[in-house]
Amino acid sequence: MAFATRQLVRAASTAAAKKLVVKQVTVIGGGLMGAGIAQVAAATGHTVILVDQTDEILNKSKKGIEESLKKLTKKKFADKPEEGAQYIEKVLKNLTTSTDPVSVVHSTDLVVEAIVENIAVKNELFKTLDKFAPEHTIFASNTSSLPITDMANATTRQDRFGGLHFFNPVPLMKLVEVVKAPMTSQKTLESLMDFSRALGKTPIACKDTPGFVVNRLLVPYLMEALRLFERGDASKEDIDVAMKLGAGYPMGPFELLDYVGLDTTKYIIDGWHSLESDNPLFAPSQMLNKLVEEKKLGRKTGEGFYKHK
């Protein structure tokens, strides 16, 4: 009897330690990031449900995914257009859409959230889905700047909660930052790392600190470029040239700020400044604040630090 009990305990502990192999994925948010994540997951054989508030948004997302796939297949199947068309059809078969997240999470292995960068909105979403998702389901956020721990604490599955920070454009960018909060289990971390690899990405593991790795280094660099310009140490054009030719960067900091969106950068630095107001790296910029106030947000509005046609 004692032997049988030990066997049962051992079997239970082995099952508990086993990593989750993600097959079914629910992506919440049909914007550029969410649609990109849904595309790469569907393209690698996962069953994907893309969720957003309206069918209009989802139709636009699906159309964007089709266009993205067409561009990729033109290169991948340059001499075999029929195979390219079959590939697109196969990928799209793996993808469905829904406007009701509660009804679709009941059988999912992984929920990836890619909605607005608002902690209250994200927390409310996770709190709701936590009631309906299976016990084994892992929750992950694609946030680039908000604390994973805060979102995990809105649920009862802190050990099955982590960050999956993809980069734009998702189909082309190889990196995924896999974020481990204090309560994230090792099994969950390994499952998210394996999922990222299954997408053809290169994952790195990091702790739940402001900006994770890339943005923690990148945003202070962008802000320091702004301070150089504000002090009159060099023109924005010369700073951009310097970093492209001197450091080998594909874009200068002001070109990158316009590409990312000045409002996005301001949102990130304001959030970090509220967390660590004494950190000089997180000090706000009056010039950045003024441009955002004037709705000069970069490429998306036609003007930021540069004018864009």
C-alpha cells in the first residue's frame, strides 16, 4: 500500500513538473501586434482564435494578415505561386476570430493579451478571463512597459502568468522577451520559451523590471538624444547621422522616435518616472511633451521631429 502511494505521489509530481505544450492560442487584440502574433502562431501550426471588440476590427485584422502573408509568400514561393496560395490557405484555416473572449478561452492553452497599454483595462480583462479559462491555461501579456506582476495579481494563476514581449513587425522580428515575474513558475517560463521557439523566434528570459531588456536600454538612449538636442549640443540631424555611421544603427534616435511614436515614448517614460522619480534616466522631456501636446506624434500623424509624406 505504501509503495502504491509513493508511486501515485511520484506520478502526480511528474505531471505537475511537465511543461505545457501549447497547441491552442487565444490572442486578445486585433491591432498590429495582436494580428502579427496570431499570424506567426497560425503559420506554425497552432490553432488560433483572434479576439477583438467588433467584427469590423477583426475583418481589418484578417485582411492585414492576408496581405502580410502574400508579401512573405512572394519571396518564399517566388517560382511556385500555386504553392504560395496553398500555404496562405493553410495558415488561414488555423485562424478564426471572435468578439467574445469569455466563450473562446474554455479550451485554450495560452492567452496572449495585446490590447491598449492601460493597466486597469488589462487587469479587468485578465480578472474576467481567469474565471473561465481552464486551470492549465497560461496567461501572458505583450506589454512593453507595464509590470507583469500587477497583471498577474489580478488573477488566481500568478504561477501561470508571464510576459511575452514581441517586436514590431512580429512576422519579421526574431526576438521575444519572455518575462518571469516573482510568482511565475519555472514550468511556465519554460513553456513560454518553448512556444516562442515553436514560432521560429529567439526567446530571451528576463525579470519583471521596467522595460525588460530592450526598452530598458533603448528608451533612456532615446531620451539622452533628446537632452543632447535640447541643450543645443548638436542638431537632431547630426545626432542621427552620428549614431548611424558611428554606431552602425539602422536609424538615428530621432528617426526611431518618429517611427515608434512620440506618444508611445512619452507614455513609457512618464510611467517609469512615476515609479522612480529620482532616476535621472527617467526624467521627462519638455520638448517631447510639447510635440505630443501639439499632436505631432511622428510618422503616424505626418510630423514629429521630421515631416513625413
